[in-house]
Amino acid sequence: MNFRMALLCAAVLVANPLWAREKTDVIIMKNGDRITCEIKGLLSDTLYISVAYILGTLSVDWARVDHLESHQLFLVKTQDGTVYTGALSTPATVGGRPLEIEVLETPEEKVTLERTQVVNVTETATNFWQRLNGQIGAGFTYSKGNQSTQYNLNSSVNYPAERWSAGASYTSNLASNQGANNSTRNEVTISAQRLLRWNNWYYTGVADFLQSSVQGIQLASTFGGGIGRYLKNTGGTTFEVYGGFAWQRINYHEAVLASPTQQVTSALVGTSLKLFRFDKTTLTLNATVLPAVSEPGRVHLNLNTSYYVKLWGKLKWNFTLYGNWDNQPPPGFVGSDYGATSGLSVDFGNNP
């Protein structure tokens, strides 16, 4: 994949029509202030709203909210993995913060949830395109001394629904240096999850496509699936693990060394950690371990860790560590490719 292909993939991922909801939601603060707005979401004790006469998204301390009312459609996720769709309201409480959230799923059915059980609330819609959300980011570094240039491009898109979700991500890194060969790394990951009837359990499928000039990999295709569970699922922390089986097909550059295409059957063990802090920072860590079954002793490891700092509105600065390792590559090939990047990113869609 070259730079033009990277831009094309990113453009496809962010091809999401702009949309806005009516700002007719109402929140009433404990000091009596009444604000007519658009409720964007609730996460980590922070209520995100948009007001018609103020630019950007505002962050409101949930502990200071006395009451809210909205006729718009939201996805409400709870700690036990249950997901509800409907309009929101909070029952009146005496002398305290909102302790419950009412979800009006249908005109005849209302679900009342304890506030402490709610993981997050996000905007949604019945229209497919209006449910998409994600981000796109880029970074660039240049040094005149040794004529070195490095760029990185990343984008992701996600589609959440009541019982399942699907997403795709793309990352590209290019480094060039006078007197040395250019190095490129491109990766596309597609994944999907569906909740099981047991609380916090789900089954998942993943497909990953990797190209790495450092490792001499022309294309490594991985297809896997398994069962996972959320071990911690709160407004500020999400931690999950999953396991199953995967199949890999690895094509190496014969221009580097003659090496046949390899096909590997592996066990699949993965984990994902997300930490949210009030309105400012987000840390995500995704790791996948593939112990080979068909080649005992061989292990593949993929790692992607990102730290985001909110600058203004949906604009963020990010720092990312990435890497993939193979402890038994073909003779003459490098077993690892890793690095760090930083840049700016912009959220789109339903991200608050």
C-alpha cells in the first residue's frame, strides 16, 4: 500500500454524512439553572451537551445535574452488558443527585435503571449512516539534518447497535531517511461482537491484514474468532479478554529472501483496556497473542496502545505505541517491527 492508497482508505472510512439533532433536550441543574440543549452522551460522570449559541461541546459534571428530559434516541449500556434504546428522563429525587435513569423503549414500555449501573449513554438513530462514529488522525515529522521524513495516518469507524457492534480501523506509517531504505507499515483490522444471553459475555470475530517492509512481510492475513467477557465495565474503565482460534497466511517478499507462503493455525488470546478521565484523557490498549498450534513454540504478538488528550471540541492530540513480534520468523527475516507516533485526530459521528 502506498501513500495514495492510505489516503483513499481513510477517505472511505470517514465517508459519513454530517447530521445534527434538534437542540430541544432539557437539563435542570441543582442550583435551578435550566439549559435547553442537545444531549450528546454520558461517560465517566461527565454529561456532554451542545448549546445552539455556544461553539463546541460542553462538559457538565453529572453530580450537579438534578433532572433531564429528552425525546431523542439513545443507546444506554449497563455494567452487566445489557443495552437499551430509547428516550431519556430522570425521576425526581429528593435532596440528591439523579439516582435513576428512565429509558422509554416504546410508548408502552419504560425501563428504570440505577445510575450506578449505567456505563455510558450515546446518541443513536434508526438511520444506518447516523449510527456511525469514529476518528481520523495524522502526524508528520521532518528533519533537515539527515533528510528524514516520517508520517503516520490512522482512522477508525464503528457501528454500535443494541446487541452487537462492528468496526474497522486503518493505520499507516512511512519513514524515509537519506542513505537508507524507506520503511512502511500498513494494517487494516475488521472486527465484530455480539452479546450472548449471559451478562457481559460475547462472541467475536476478527480479520487483520498487515504489511511490514521491516519484517519483509508482503501481506499477513489473520482470521479468527472466539468468546470474550467484560471483566470490568464501568463509566471510567472497560477491561475485556477473549479467546478462541485463528488462521494466518503470511506472504513474504521474495526479493528479500526466497521464502514460501506460510499458513499457521493458532490459538487466539486477546485483551482490550480503556480508561476514561473526566473530559480530558483516554487511554486504550489492545493486545493479541497467537500461540501457533500447527508450529508449537511459535508465537505472534500484536500490540496497539494510544493515549488521547482532548484539546478543543472533537480535536485531540494522540500518542501511539504499536508493534508486532514473531519469535520464529523464516531464516533471514526480522522478527519484530515496532515504533511510536504522535499527531492530531478529529472525532466524527456520535462520539461526544
